[in-house]
Amino acid sequence: MNIILCGMMGSGKTTIGIRISELTGLRWYDTDDLITNEYGKISDLFEYYGEERFRQLETEIVHRIAGEQNCVISSGGGCVLRPENSAAFKEGGGKIVFLKVAIEALFERTGHTGDERPLLKNTTFEKMRALLDYRTPIYQSCADYTVNTDGKSIDEVAMEIVREFNLPLRG
């Protein structure tokens, strides 16, 4: 079984994914890292080729790793917006977990990161709220489980997911 973490940029997908991997020994992948390693900086891909081309590359990466087993996958913030990506993750028995975070925490974590995160370039609190309002129903509809991360530590969130899916802890 794979655990796929979804949610907004800044929701903790990478940090939580790494922690679950450490606790369980499951391999960890980050779709954004895989894209960066293979194709270059995400901000450059957006600038030179556009969001649509980036999403195509993301879908290629998803299909490449979705069939693997015993992995934790931290997906990009927009990854599961494409139904074919969430379907590919689930085909192999993957479980999608939505990391739900309050807008205030998201903005505090990412409101200044427009250079690294193209969709947040010149963002405002209102723009980020609109993006969150648009994406949240999509995240919820594809998720097998939702974790409200507000006020929880990295370990608390990771252990909640480990317990929910009865993942064995490293000995």
C-alpha cells in the first residue's frame, strides 16, 4: 500500500512524508523533487513552458511511481487536481491523505515564496484564500482520509496517519 499526501503548498506534505518514511521504513518520493531532478526548476518550467506543460510532466511522474508499492508519496499542491493522477495513485491500492491546514498558517508559511512557487508569485492573502477555497473540495473528494493539522506537531500528524492505515513501525 502507498500513502499519498495531498494538500496545499505549505501544508507539510514533504515534512510529514519524510517523517512517515522514517517511522515505517517505507520509501519516500516527492513528485516536485522528481520533476526538479529530471526537468529543472519548477519556476523555470512554469515560466518557459507554462503550467499545462508542467502538469503533463507531473502526470508522467505520477504514472511512473504510482505502481510501486510500500511508498509514501508527497504530491505537489496541484497534482490531484487532475483526476487521472488521483485515479493512478488509487489503482495500485494507494490511499490519499489530505493534509488540511488553516489559511492563516498556509499564508504564513508560503506567502513569501513566490520565486520558488510560481502559483504564489505576487500573492495576497485573498488570492491564497481563493486558491484554497477552489482546491479544498477537490482534495476532500479524492482523499481516503483527512487530517486537520492545525495545532499538531509533525510527529502527531505522522502517527495519526500511521495508525489510521495500520502501518508497521520500524523495529
